[in-house]
Amino acid sequence: MTIGTDSALHRIIEVVDAITTTAQRYLALCRLCPGADWVFIPEMPQMMAGRTICAGGWQTYVCLYLQKIMRFRGNNTTGVSQKALSFPLIQRARGSRLNVIILVTDRLGFDTRTTVLGHVQRGGTPSAFDRILGSRMGVEAVMALLEATPETPACVVSLSGNQAVRLPLMECVQVTKDVTAAMAEGRFEDAIKLRGKSFENNWKTYKLLAHINPPDVKSNINVAIMNIGAPCAGMNAAVRSAVRMGIIQGHTMLAVHDGFDGLAHGQIEPITWTSVAGWTGKGGSMLGTKRALPGKMLEEISQNIAKFNIHALVIIGGFEAFVGGLELVQAREKYEEMCIPMVVIPATVSNNVPGSDFSIGADTALNTITAVSVSKQTCTHTVRTQKPSLMPFSNVSFLQTCDRIKQSAAGTKRRVFIVETMGGYCGYLATMAGLAAGADAAYIYEDKFNIKDLELNVEHLVEKMKTTVKRGLILRNENSNANYTTDFIFNLYSEEGKGIFDCRKNVLGHMQQGGTPTPFDRNFGTKMGAKTVMWLTDKLKEHRIPKTQWWLKIRPIMKILAKYDIKLDTSEHTDMEHVINKRGDL
């Protein structure tokens, strides 16, 4: 992904969400999926909702498909079109996007609206991902220059997974030309692959979820899905994706409310395709979630697994989900009902689930959510989520809050803000937000610090304040140190900065867990939910046989006795066993 792409996605999602709420208001819709029902892209103009269409009938197919989904879920659809479609068929058949609108309006008689985003996608405040990506790519580019020799080929700095990589410039140029050539020649599958694995995976997931094609024959498999631990943005997107993918596979999907408590007390009910409509853009947990672990409820949980005939379990949550899943696995020796496939999808703002690099909800905690009222006056007072009367923010993301705090500090003379973040014992949130917001220091549990380190930071900030710098931002993870608390750091900076700067303190609290999920968390949750159900389906279809079977080694004897010209494997030898030593003294 290039710098600026994530910010453009934020602009697009903001507009799509606004269009969704407009449709709900004026058309009185009760169920509306914020995901696009139809996508026109240059790499695959011939592929509509997962199906290849013939040259002369795409218009009819579009109309039939829209009529189908209208009957299925309501009176509104959402379409997304990318400009400059390169496939001649589309251009010749309907030369512009306006002709697509005319097609829907004239043939179907639907009330249609169009929104052209244009350069809105290029502007606006950069997202946390773009800020961090820009910083990392800038550092990597300078390192590449410092390490280069006259023989070193020119390179492009890129990101593979979460690691910065360097790619040969001319090879990148060639791949770009190959994409253009593939589209011009109608090799659209090749064009999709040339765009990269991430683009290809996103497209495949969209094709699976964008259309309604449940199988005629049910699989007789019941898959339960539940949320565990603290809520976070993106959980609902994962639930929606898992439910719809399960229905496409022919499974019966079961919703478990209130985590392991709900599983123990039988709060389980079927969940359908339309039940999860519109969940992608909703924050929190629609299923309900609790932190309770299953250790003291194993008997009740095993009974309900048998009662509801649950064949697989999807657990969405943070570290509690990881520990809870481990407890269920360890209980298999005592409760045979637990011997079912289980999957944990990491979903927590703390990003601390073992075995994962990213968790659902972490990106939203660093990004834009919704600010109701933030002013210089409210920013200069202590904020604690435990006291609603002192809460000057409502659904404000950490990154946006830091921006406003910095702006407030910049509007005054010499002001430093001490901000406490969530994250438990994981410093991901404080570190990434510090990098994105331009913090002067970020204290985390993983990077131990003492009073000398604090003293150096204070001295450094004092020297900065003696120049033209007028603001300071200090971040502290909530569990970074038991002794050097937020109050301690606030008092330290206030005392040492007397006459040079004044300090303000903000404890953001649980507002970091709420709000509308960002494009990254929506996309990540959707892909994780879909891949989870696909993996479970493969596991449930496997034949249950032992991993090792002793008699397979003697099968060649049957061939030898039947006079086949084969050789017997004699690599394993049988040792001599002493009968007397075994029998012992009589």
C-alpha cells in the first residue's frame, strides 16, 4: 500500500457511511449493508458480483441481480465505480458512469443518486497508518541511500506485511506495465494477481460475500460465534463476515450472546444473513461480550455444546479469548464435547494476542472516530472516563484527541500535555500513536525506564521550550510502571517546568474502544471472519483417522505376494528381545 491510500479510504468510507444514513432517513430502510453491492474496477470489469458475464448481456445481468437483492433485503443498493474503466466492452456498451445510472433508472425504475468524490479523496487529515508509513518509509529511504554504492540499482521502498523492504525500481516499473498490458489484452485474472497478494485476497473475499448464493443442500454443520473480553471496533465486521461465509458454505450459524456466560447459560440462537446487515460499520459488540473465562463453567458449557449440537466455535476477542480458548482445549480430556475445531480471531485495541501481529480494533483506536465537542477550554482540564460529569469528549479516537491537544497547546504559550493510553501491558498503542502524533516521549511497559530517564526527558523538553517550540506531548501506557504513574509524571513535569511551561493531564480511558471502525479494521475483520469459516469448513470435512497407522508399513507385502516387481522397505530393523530377562525369575 502506498502513502495516502489509507487516508483516501477514510474519505471514501466517511462518504459511504453518510450516504447510508441518508438512505435510511429518506427511504425508511431498516436493513442496509454498507458494503458495495457492485464494484466496477479496471482490473476486472467483466466480473460482476463474482460471475463472468457475456459481452452482450451485462446490462441485463446487472438489472436481474439488483432486483434479486432488492427483494432479499430492502429498497436500496450501494454501488462503487472507479473512474477510467479500461475495458472496451464497458466503454462501448455504456460509455460513462451516467449510462449506468440511466440503466438502473430506466429499466428498473429505482430512485437513483450519484456521488462523485473526486479530489476529496486526496485531501483531509492523514490517517494514523499513513503517518506511520510515511515516517517508516522516509527512514528506510535515507538508510537505503546511505548504504548504496555506485553499483547499487535504484530501488523502491515498500512495505511487506509489517516490514520495510526494498524492491528494484525497474522491476516495479515492469510490473506496472504488465498490469496495463494484461488489462488491454483482457487477461483480467493476471491483472488481479499482478496487483499483489493483498489486492487479490481483498477481491476474492469481496466476490464471496457480495452476492447471495446459499447452497441448495445444507451441510448439517452448526458453527457458533461469540465475542469475548472488551469490545472494540471491527468485531461486528468479523461476525458479519463469518456468518455470511458460513451460510454460503451451507452451515447453520449460531450467535452466542455475552461470551462464555452466554454459552454456559444457553443464550444461543440462530443468526441469519439479514441479521448481520449493516454490521460492518458498527462499533462495539452487537452480540454482547464479557470478560468471564470458562474455567468455572466447563460443565454447563459442555452440556450446551451437546444440546445445540455445535460442531465448531469461533471466538472473537483479545487476550481473554486466547486464554478462554486454551482452557476449553485443555478441558478436552474430561469433556469430549470440547473436541471440536476452535478458532480465536484477535480483536482488541491492546494488540497483545500471542501469535498475531495485528488485532482488530487497534487501528481504530489510533484514528478518527467522532468528536462531539473539543475546545481549548475542555482540552486544558483533566479528563477521566470514570466521571461522566468531567467528560469533555464523546467517542474521540486517541489520534484525533492528540491532534486537538497539540493544537490547543500550540494556541497557548509553552504547554505540555501528559496523556495516558490504554493497552494493558502492551505498549503498541502508546508507541504507534506517539509516532503518528509526534510525541516527545512515550512510556511503555516493554521499554523499562527509571527516574534518570524521566529526568533526561524533562531536561530535553525544557531545552526545547526555550526555543520556538510551544507545545509538548508525553504519552504513557496505563501499566507502564506501577510507581511512575500518570499523576507522578504530571507532577514531575509540572514542578520541573515551572516558569518555562505548564502542564495538563488527560486520561482517555474507554473512549479508545468505541466509535466507527476504520477501513483497515473493517477490511481486516471481514477477511479474518471469512478465512476462519473456510478453515473450519475444511477441518470439518476431513476424514477422522489416526495420524499414524502401523499396518500401512506392511501393505507392500501384499504386492510382493501378488508377484509385483517392487522392493520392500528394509530401512527399519527389529531388535533382538531377550525372553529370559522379560520373564524374570520364576
